[in-house]
Amino acid sequence: MKIDVLLGLQWGDEGKGKITDVLTPEYDIIARFQGGPNAGHTLEFDGLKHVLHTIPSGIFHADKANVIGNGVIIDPFTLAKEIRKLRVMGVEPSKNLLISKRAHLIVPTHRLLDAVQEASKGTSKIGSTLKGIGPAYTDKSARNGLRIGDVKSTDFKDKFNAQKKMHFKAIDSYNPEPDWLKIEGMNPDEYEKLWFEGLDYISDIQLIDSEIFINQSLKAGKRILAEGAQGTMLDVDFGTYPFVTSSNTITAGVCAGLGIAPHSIGRVFGVFKAYCTRVGSGPFPTELHSETGERMRKNGNEFGSTTGRPRRCGWIDLPALKYAVMLNGVTDLVMMKADVLDDFEKISICTQYKIGETLYDFPGYETLNSPIKPVLEDFKGWQTAISNYKAWEELPQGFRHYVSNLESVLNVPISIVSLGPNRDQTIIRKSSD
Ligand code: GDP
Ligand code: IMO
Ligand code: MG
């Protein structure tokens, strides 16, 4: 068997959680391979809305295994909070959640470091979610990290304290203001106590060698879906560096983040919005600062699932999407949130970037940091409420025209369209559609 992949093609928040949940019945195992609590994946079904951060979006299906892979970084405080919330809803993660022993820990001082590093950047700040992502992946790469598999070892507390001491030295070098030294509004000591309580609380979740579990499951014919976090344009290598996250969000990240060979990759579902959003700083060529952008934010409820921050909004960016399709080897496109554009008289798509008199088809090394003028093509809006449509052929002509146009530019079929936040508001197209 091969492992299928589902990931974001833009700057995150494309709707990966919703589609993972929709596709879960087709799989036996759902696995996260990178990122951590910076992610916020929203699921809606049966009148319920739930946001997951570290836990894979298959968790509501009791008969499916959900794996937090070695490439993910874990904050026991936030993971415990997630698990508590699930238990209130009658979901028991100790039954179907498995964590790689090799997954690194986000310690309290990673969050302080994230905060002081951001604050010290002033106007050039990245807009980090302040969950400690950058510092935790830095320690992993620098070989100073602590892994969840280390927690039971007798010298864990010594290692934790040594790391803490080292972090405080670094924090002091930023001459932090007192209010930078808070985590979730708490003093570091208070938070550390809750962090350890969290670690204790999650101790009934099974720790495994997930690379062996995943490979043996593939061999046994199990179907596996790898669920990405963030998006391709936030990838640490190919995104809008330095305004990116600290992991490889692309398909290649699945191999390192779960321990599987490249030839084991099967279908790649690339999820994108019918427009574009970004939260945090950095280049966004099609951003709209107008009433139109405001309308997208309002219609699409574009506020961060993790931080609540308003998301920046703009037209769909085909040069960036083509780049993302190329980097990920996308076999199936999934278009989200077209319903947000239902009342738009005119919908634009960016087909190229213009810098001076030169046109670009892809974001290059220099282009994204130059003043780009997006070349726009206009479409007539469908001006019909599409959220409750159940069949592809019933959808308005204008909508289908928009979809087929994107397909011909991106050269990949759009095999799923999402027409609302609910699990049921999804059309999976037949090959004859
Ligand atoms: P993720 O991080 O990629 O999982 O996406 P988020 O959950 O952060 O953001 C997507 C938001 O859009 C959530 O609030 C979803 O409930 C919502 N959503 C998902 N699909 C649709 C859709 O087709 N239409 C609308 N209107 N909302 C959607
Ligand atoms: P999901 O999985 C949208 C953005 C942050 C910031 C940058 C770096 O829900 O799509 P970090 O905390 O990773 O150091 O922040 O990346 N970012 C996201 N934006 N969706 C996400 O996740 C994100 N995770 C991080 O806003 O600009
Ligand atoms: Mg999100």
C-alpha cells in the first residue's frame, strides 16, 4: 500500500482539518507529520464545531488510529487541554491516539524564547503564533532537544533544567521587558507547574515507534492518510522565508516526519481556498486592502483558529499555486470556501506576477520580496448560494466555469469541492463530472 497525503497549498488555514475528517472513513490511520500547536484544524459536524491543534483530524472516528509522528513537536500543556476537551465530548484518545517516542517537546522556555525573539524584531516580526515552534525545532536541529520518549528516564528532570538554564541565558541576552516573560498570561513558574501536570495527564497515551508502526501497517495493507499542517508557502525551505514556519510542510516532509520511503507516497491532495488568506507578516502578492478584502474576511469568518487574529485576504494566486502543485506532486486538488464568494459580482484570479515590465509564472527567490503587481483576470460571479448543493451537475454554470478554468491552468483535477464548513457540505466529484 501507499500512503496518501493531504496538505495545504497556500499560507495555511485552507480547510485541511475539515477534509481530513471527510476522508477519514476511507482510511485506517491518520497521521500528522510536522508542525505542532501552531496549527488549528476546524471540524464541523452534527451541530458541533471543534478545533484540533496537535491531534490528527481523524480522532472523532473511534475505529481509526491517529498518529502524532516523529516530525511533530508537542507541548504537553496544550495537548492535555486538547485531550481534556475531547473527553468532555465523550471521545477517548487513549484508545486511538498514538504518539511517536521521537517527537520533540516544546518546553515552557521555548515559548518565552519565541516571545522575546518576536518582540525584539519590532516591525519585522514574523507574526509567530508564539507556541514555541521556532525555538523547539531549533533545539531539535542543534541536537539539544528533549523527546517525549525521554520523559520516563531518570535524568529527564536534569536535562530539562539544563535546557531551561541555557534558554534563560539566551532570554536574558534580549534584555526582555517584564511583560514579555509571560506564558498564557502566567509567570513562567506557574506555567511550568501546569506543563508538568499536562505531561502527567497525557501519560496514558501510548508512545510507540511510529515509523515501524506505519511501515508495518502499510505492509499489512492498511490505508494511511498523512495530514499536513500550515501550508506550502509557509514551508521553511520554499515558503516566503523568513516569514515561514520552522518545518517542511510539503510532501517531502512526510518521508522525514513519519519515516517512510519516497516510493511509498500515493495520492497527494492539495487543499486551497477559492481565494487566498494569510495570517502573520510577510509577502502576499494578491492581498486586498479594500472593501472587497473586508468582505472576504466577513463572509469567510477569516479569523485565526489558533490565535483569533484577523486573516489577511486576497484573490487566488495561481503562480503560487502552480509552484505548490509542483513542489508537492499534487494528484488531486481540493477547493474550499467558494461559498464565501457567492455574493461577489466579479471574481478575480491572479495569473502572473508583474515586476516592472517583467512577467513571472512562479514565485522565484527574488520576486516575492519585490513590489509585485498581480496580473488579474476577471470572472463573472455565480451570485447563487451554493452551500446546500449536493451534486456537481446542479452547481451554477459560473461556478463550474471558475473550477474548470483553474483546473486547466493548474493541470490537475479538482476532485473535491467544499461548499461550507460542515462535513456534509462537500462534493466529491466522479471522474465523469
Ligand atoms: P485548516 O487549518 O487548514 O484546517 O483550516 P482552519 O480550520 O484553520 O480554517 C478553515 C476555516 O474555514 C474553519 O473555520 C472551517 O470551519 C471553515 N471552512 C472549511 N471549509 C469551508 C467551506 O467550504 N466554506 C466555508 N464557508 N467555511 C469553511
Ligand atoms: P494550520 O495548520 C496559518 C504562521 C504564523 C506565522 C508563521 C510562523 O492551521 O493551517 P509559527 O508559530 O509557526 O512560528 O509561525 O506561520 N502559521 C500559520 N498560519 N495556519 C497555520 O496552521 C499556521 N501555523 C503557523 O501565523 O506567520
Ligand atoms: Mg488552521
